[in-house]
Amino acid sequence: MKNKVLFALMVIISSLLATTQTTTTTRPRTTTPPSLPRANLNGKMFTLSVGGITFYSPYSTTPHSPQPATTSSPYQTTQPSVTGWSLCLRYLSDTQSHKILTICPSCYNSVILSAASKTLFRLSNGYGSGSSSNFEPNINFMSASELDIWTKVCVTVDNVKSVAQLFSGSNMSIRKMLRLKCSWTGAPTIRISGFDGQVTDVQMWDYPLLYEDVSNYMNYRDYAGSILTWSDIRYSPDGNLLLEDVYEFQAREPISRRRKGRRRKGGKKTRKGFTLGESEM
């Protein structure tokens, strides 16, 4: 009789243990970035006003230092390589002072790029105002390119030497020693918010660019970011924004091919205006 009772108790305990183990092992865990479609945005621009947008790398890890994704944050993969990083973009804004973007916005030591004026930029991180550095690109480093409507900005950071430099168009700033390393501990996500204007051609590398590479970007030559590139990117919009062709594509249609009609002999001449957004692609 005792043996039967003991056997029944053992069966009940085994069943309870099996149920507990099943519940524990089947609990879902988020280990990968959000499932967002990959897009080729070459020739496209975003118009932002009230809303914002976040850009994600299509890679789960940086291509130069592949590592498995961590589980501490749904967006976290790897930090940039020890050598440093570079970031380039083109934008248009009619405000003198504005924040341009934030790298790794969910990190405590996020890196913020802002403009104090058209010729003065600031690079800072989450450690406070004492860690910010101002850059004034007023030294010509290459022959001026053709007249361009865009404000073209590149930032290069060398974490080995603890120096950074900023480029705008055909000018560059002096190289400045950083008080603290401008790096972060999460994925290379870029957040643009509180910005009024257009943004296009965001590129990011996990190493400091050479002058020749910066010149290629400024002159629209061959280039592509190593960890985030406009031609293969994921993005998440937030609020009111618009995606459309860049101005160059909108106005590329030759004048000779724009709605050119014939008028009857002796007929009255008419004029038809053409705005930048009416081109026929």
C-alpha cells in the first residue's frame, strides 16, 4: 500500500516539474531588431516638420566586427569598431540653430550632431555639456564643386587618437581633441526629430574616412556607408513626414521636352509657368 502511495506522489511531482519546465523554455525573448522592410532610397528625400524618423542598419551586426546580437535590448547589436566612425548626410533647413540628428538615441551616451549656425556645428554626447566640441569648417580642403542647394556635412571620429573633424561642402574644420570618446554601446541607429526641412543621402562608416573619401561624397562620386547606407536601409517614421524625389530629379526634365505644344498661325501666344515639382519623370 505504501509503495502505491509513493508511486502516485512521484507521478504527481514529475508532472508538476514537467509543466514548470515547459512554461519556462517556451517563454518568448526578443533578441533581434524590429522587422522593418529594407529600402533603396537613392534619389529620395524626407521632408520633416513636426514628426521624426529613425534609421536602422540592415545588418544585425557591423560587417567589420561580426558578433551575435545581445539580448539586453531589442535594438542592440554591437558598438562601432575601436578605430572610430564617420557620418555624412545632406540636408536643407531655413533655421540657423537646430539639432540635426542623434546616434543611438536610446543610449545614455548617445552622440548628438547639431548646428549652431550655418558655419558652426557641435558634436556632443550624453555625458553633459562638458563633453561637447564645436567645429567651424572655414578651411578650404578641395576645389569648390558646382553650385549645390544642399548643406553637405561629414563628421569623422578617430577613437584611437581621440580626435574629430567636421567637413561642410568644400571646407573643413581643424582637427580637435575630444574630451571624451564619442562612441556608444548600441546599434548604429540614427534619429532625426525636431528638424524642419529636407534630409537625404545618410551614410555611416565604422572607421574614420580619409580626405579622398570625404571628397568623393561631397562631389557625388562612388561611395557607400559600411554600416548604414541610403541605398540599403531600414527606417521607422514617427509623425508627419513626406518621402519624395530629391529636387534634382524633380527638375531634371529638359526644357525642350516640357509640354511643348504647337499654336495655330496667328494665334495668341500664351505662357505656362513651370514649378520645381511639376516635372514629368
